[in-house]
Amino acid sequence: MKKDKYKILVLSDLKKSTQTILKSTVSLAKMIQGDIEFFHIKKPTDVVEKENQLSAIRTINSEYRKTEKKIQNIITPISNEFGINIPYSFTFGNIKDEILSYINEHKPDIIVLGKKKSKAFNIIGDNVTDFILKNHEGVIMIAANENGLEPDKELALGVLNNIEEAFNLEFSNSLLAHSQKPLKCFKIINKSNDLKETNGNGTDTDTIEFVFEQSDNAMSSLSNYLVKSKVNLLCLNRGVEKAKKVPSVNSDVKDVISKLKVSLLLAGKQNQISQKSI
């Protein structure tokens, strides 16, 4: 009997960082046995301005060919290099409407987004990251534009605040199996004597724990340390219960996305994606 695979959707704006983002996605797919789908949406106003109908049709047809060629030039070398099939599609329309329609039809388990350096929530236009956070209850990966995941190489994996919650995913063991040891756990707490390092955290996982004091500069300090320690994927939960009184670093996911410079894997609102056999 053929085993199901995780469906990974890459939403792309076709910017310069697309190849890095796609490589990170390939790396994730190989570790968890996932299938990748690549999807791009272009607003009609970006293609056709004030023109007559015949001219508009010609412009759209021309843009269609250019867009398909551009996508092929991005996907084909990566697909050939790493031996993974990456089907693609694209359309012209309202970005949010087309994304929602695609999600409803294809039901991806994981959605991958790129991250802009300046405005983290202006990805492929119109606050798409915020839109995905609200409309997709599964896992989301925010792929960094630089120092991404490398296919067939070990992860430098980190966890933010709570291993049990951030790793409440079916493919957690697959990630750990492909990760450098020990696992790095980063915590932001209300009081601390600057940065501390301890071994273990009471779980069966071999970990090193780094503790930061909650402050206005906590995120900047954490971001710099993540880069320094060469972490290239940080896992966190985006559905922490308020009753647990965990510092705001987990509840304010937007702040985390905008300030941290590494790729992020956000556990779903319901903590784990639908049951699949891998």
C-alpha cells in the first residue's frame, strides 16, 4: 500500500530569493517525505494597464509565456540537481482570493512563504503572511532569504520556548533525525542573569538551553545569537494558550517573524497536522 506524503505548498513572488526558498523547501521535503507544489499569483493590474481589449489580451498572453518561462528557469535546475519533481501553476487574479481557493482545493499540510528584509508582512503583496496565519491551520515555514536549509545536509535546528509545543508535529522525529546534536532550545523569561547555557531540559531529547531575559532588546539579542550559533531552522508554536502565561515571544508571532533572521517553522493552531503515515 502506497504511503501518503505531506503536501507542501510554496507561495512565491518570483523574486531573487526564490531559489533559496525553494532549496529550503526541497530540504524539508526530503527530510519528512513531502511532495512540493509551487504556486504564483500575479495581479492583473501588474500586467494590464489602460489598454483596449485586444491589446490587453495580447499583453496577458505575452506575460503568461514570460511567467511560465521564469518559473521553469527557477524550478528545473533545482529539480534536476536534487532529483525531486516540483509541479507548478500560476494565475492572474486577486492574490488573497486565489490563495484561499488554492488552499481549499488542494489542502496543503505545510505552506512555505518567503520573507522580505524590510516589510515582513508584504510578501507577494497585500499582507500575505498575515493572511496565511489567519487562514491556514497547518504548519507554516517562513523561509529566510539567506543561509537557508541545504538539501541532503544536516539541520542546525533550534526550538523557541517550549519543545513539547513546538515539536507537537508528526514529523518531529524526522527533523531530529536529520539535525545536528545537541538540539538548541532558546527561552525568553521574565528574569535572568543575561544569557545562560544549561544541558538538558527534562525531556528525552539531548538539548542545550539558552535563556534570555525579557526586554525591549530580547528579540534583537536572540536574533544575533541565532545567527552566531548558525541555527538555520527555528521551530515555535503559534497557538500557545494564554493560561500558560508564556512570555509574549510565542504569542506575538508577527514580531518573531519580522525580527528573527533565520527560517522559521510555525506549528499549526491545532499543534499538529492531519494524521498521515510516513
